[in-house]
Amino acid sequence: MGKRNLAETIRETTRRHLEEENGLLLGQSVSAVGWVNGTVPDTRGIVELPMTDVAGAGFAVGAAMVGRRPFFVIRFQDFLVLNGSPLINYAAKVKELHGQSAPVFIRAIAAEGIGPVHSTVLHGMFMHFPGFKICAPMSPGEYEKIYTSFMKDDDPYYVSEHRFAYQNKEEFEDIIRDDADITIFLASSPRLFAAEASKTLEKEGTKCNIIHLLWLKPFTCSEAVIRGLKKSGKGLVIDAGHEICGASRSIAYELGMASGVMVHALGLKDHTKCLCPPLQNKAPEVDEIVAKVRNILKLK
Amino acid sequence: MQRSCDLNVEKGIAESFSPETSLALWQKMCEVRYFEQGAVDAIKAGEINYQVYLSSGQEAAAASFSLCINKYQVFAQHRAHDIFLTFGAPPEMLRDELRGLPSGCSRGRAGSNCLQYHENGMHMYGHHGLIAENVPLGVGAALGNNKQTLCIFGDGSAEEDYVSPSLGFAATHKLPVLFVCMDNNYSILTKTEVRRSWNMNEVAKSYGLPAVDIADDPWTVLKHTRELSTQLPAFINIRVCRGYWHAGVGIDGTLEWDRFNMVKHELNELGLADKAAKIETSVCKKMEQIWAKEILLKPLEKQLEDI
Ligand SMILES: Cc1ncc(C[n+]2csc(CCOP(=O)(O)OP(=O)(O)O)c2C)c(N)n1
């Protein structure tokens, strides 16, 4: 068997969780319609939820409180506006208030190009609330890393997945170079376009540091990265969510404060994601990343 | 079904219980009543500065639960001093929670409407202030550990979007959950008849749950709780009268019925007047000590030191 892609890794990680860790997986129609892009294994511990998008999250949180560490599958992150209350108001607060815990593993899955309430990334909204650990794994190794971390932790995890990454088998590497003109930090689906954008820019003579963000909250950054950012003198954070009050601006602020460097942000425009191009308001891909860098560096 | 103090209460039911049981019910009712009397006095004296949600008037049902299902994991709502106290959590910890002290049951961080207690075999989870949020949580816990679970909510909370599907999910998965609606006929100040045309018993029955609609006579509650505890998931609607305002210590006129005094009267009829009076006096004294001025007026630094 060759290397596993991300979807297969999620499925096998889940299988281990259900078969060996007494875990549960809750979600709507998870054992149909392609088993959530092949990420759900056919094994015990799967609970088909009825189409109840507030109570369903409550069931998952209740199961978490009694130690079952449930995976709670949300096919489209948009649905988390409905499912959010038990997660935000109970799971994420129960530790600080009562010293109890509700470690639920929220598989918040994103997509692109399928309309106004099936294409959104909401990790930025959840970053707003205290009590969550928030990550956006885009590779098999990253997924295994965050699962291991979850099993040692007692916080609810918001795991921001993206369908664009499901076939990915490769790991991402940061690039920090002495002669960089700008340091680009990327989260979620834009990461998949980082290498190509960087190549395009290099052809024009612009050299980029590329930093991949797995953990969005709590957000930490190594000394080496801050040094690289300082040396390059300019920063940019790119994310798949809306820019206003989103992860891109929030992390840009933290990096700016940590480095004293002006760090820009690029997320979605303040518009609805419509079905048809050019109004899809897609997450930044190569062209948009390149254009933003040129703009920051005042090129062309 | 018409709301009344004797809704589905069999005549003479109290006589079918042992004197010990009747007195134990009374003891529990007194614990809630006199604890809260102390709290009310402390609030009026300005010694508590946070909001409280009082159970007085409704305490009979919790007293009954505490005699038969006190090992259940409980997912209670905002008005839950009665469950906390009758199920055996320490009144001192409730007192200090109401005062926002680190010696409170949630270290003073959560307050009257968010009570939790997880010691001495008790598993009481509360909500965080969103009415009925505890209901799906309790159902999820029952799914997770298959333990008998009590989910309590009010007649207003019963209307929240997530309550009906919780009954449905418990029915589908045959979860051991007892759902209880403490029906005082008010959501804050809005009467049920103004809010909806349907009743919760019919909703529960439509999901296939056995359901009863009864007044808060503690013997009746005890009987039905025992019966339904072998047929979970099940639903009980209990007609109660809230003694105080929705929040705080105000009182609006006289109670529709006064269960506390009705029970006292019934104990007299059962020939238990002396014993009941002794219990009442001793509980009253205990609660006076818990709320003693020396404790409340001790400077905060000294109290924290003691803790
Ligand atoms: C989700 C939510 N909606 C509204 C409120 C405001 N609220 C607090 S208590 C209450 C009434 C609840 O009535 P009921 O469930 O019958 O319980 P009772 O207070 O009568 O014991 C309301 C509407 C709230 N706290 N949470």
C-alpha cells in the first residue's frame, strides 16, 4: 500500500479511535452519501444523528462529558452556526466554570464553490470564544499530530478540515530564507496554493518565506519564524475565512505585535459566497495570493 | 388537562407510604425551604450581590426524587437549589457559590443558576444559563455511559428547539432518561396559554414515551417516579407553584396553592405532627447556623484564609 492521503488518514485514525479508545462518532448521514468523502470507517461506535442541528451538538457534548471523546462530524462548517451553542456555551466553558471537561473533537469540514451556506470556513468565529483549541490540518501527518494532542488534552477541539486537502499525501514544509522580501503565513486551503504562488513570485524576483499554520489557537510562533519575519520586513497572513474579524486579521495582529513588523491580512471579501463565478468569493488561490503580495510590495 | 393542586393525585395516597418515607420527604422539603429562607434574608440584608433563582414553593418534587432516583446523573436547569440540596450536596457550598466565593461548588464562578456537584457519588451537571441546554446534554451523557439520567426543565424551557428532538433521540436509542418538566405555568411572567396551544405530555407520548401529568403532591410524585423509572425513557409533567419571582426574592400575591403547608397538614392527618414539627425545628436551626451573621459578616480576607 502506498502512502495514505488525508481522507484515508482521517478514516483510519477514526477507526482506531472507535475500536481501541471506546470513542464515539456522531453525525448526520455519516454512514451514507460516500461516508463523508471516505473519512468515516464502517465500524462500531457510529451514531447516526437525526437532522437536529442544535440538540445533535448537545448529544455530542453530553457524551464528551462522560468520557467518550466523541468525534462530531459537521459536513459543512456553515452548519456550526446552528450547532454552535452547546459547543460554545457549554463544552468550551465547563472547564473554567466547574473544573469539568467536555473533550469533543469537532470535525468541521469546509468546501468551496457550492453556494452561500455550504462553502464557509468558520474557525475564525470559533477562535473568538474562549475554551477551544483550534487547528486546520491539511496533511496526513498533521492530522495524526492533532489527534495525538487531542487524546492527551481535555479541551474541545475545533478541527477545521477542507475537502480540497482530502487527496493530499504530502507534508508541508516551512521555508525561511535570508533574502526574503516578505513572510507569508497561510492557514487552511490557501496552503495548498502556497508553493505555486511562491514559485510565480520568485520568477518575478520576489522571494517569500512560507510559514504553514496548523494551530490557529492558541497561536504560538517560533523564534526562528519571528526572526525571519523581522528580516523580511513585511508580513502577510492568508486564510480561507472571511477577513473581517477572521483568523487572518487576528493572527496578523499577533504577529505584528510580536515582531514590530507590519503584517497584512488576506481572507474573504465582505460578501456572501454566491454560487456562480465571479461572485463565489473563493478562498485565496494562486492568483489572488500573488496579486496581494505584489500590492503589498508595490510592484506593478 | 386542567392545572390544579390535585391533578391526578389519588385520595389518601399518603397513607400508602410508611411514616419514615413521609417524614423523609418532609425533611428534604424543609432543607430547601429553610436554606432558601436564609438566602432570602442574606439578600435582603445586602450580603449577596448576585442573582438567585429560588426553588421554594416547588421543592416537593425534588424531595421525592431524592428518595428514589438520587443515584441518577442529573442535568438540572436554572432553578435547581432544590435538587442540589435534596440530593445531598453540602448547603455550605451552595451558600458560598451564591456569594461568589472560591469555596462554592463551582468556586464561585458560576452561581445560582449553573449548579454542579460531583462528589460523594452525586453527579449533578447544570446548565450555563441557556434554558433547556441541559436536556440534550443529559441525553448525550446517557448515550455515552448508559447511566440513568434525570433531565429537568421548566414549562418555558420545554419550548426550546432542542427539547423535542432530545425526547425523540432518547426514544430512538432507548436511553435511560427521565425527563421532568417543572410546570409552574410561567416563563418569567408569560403564562403558558399565551405562548402555545400544545402540551408536553402529548409531545412526549407522540415519541412513544410513557408520560404522566401530575400535581406536585410529593407522594404522588414518588409513586410515579418509581413506576416510570422502570420504563425509561419517560416523561413527567409536574404542576408546581413558584414561591418567589423568576429571579430574586420578590413575591407576587398569594400562591395558587401552598404545597409546603399542604404537606404539613397531611402529616398532621397521618398522626405525624410532632415528629414533623421536630424535623422542621431542627432543620431550621441547622440552616440558621449555615447563614449565621458571624459567617456572612466575616471580612472577605478572613473567609478566604479559612478556605
Ligand atoms: C436560551 C434562552 N432563552 C431565553 C432565556 C431567558 N429566560 C431565562 S429563564 C426563562 C424562563 C424559563 O421558564 P421555565 O423554563 O418555565 O422555568 P422557570 O423559570 O419557570 O422555573 C427565560 C425565558 C434564557 N436564559 N435562555
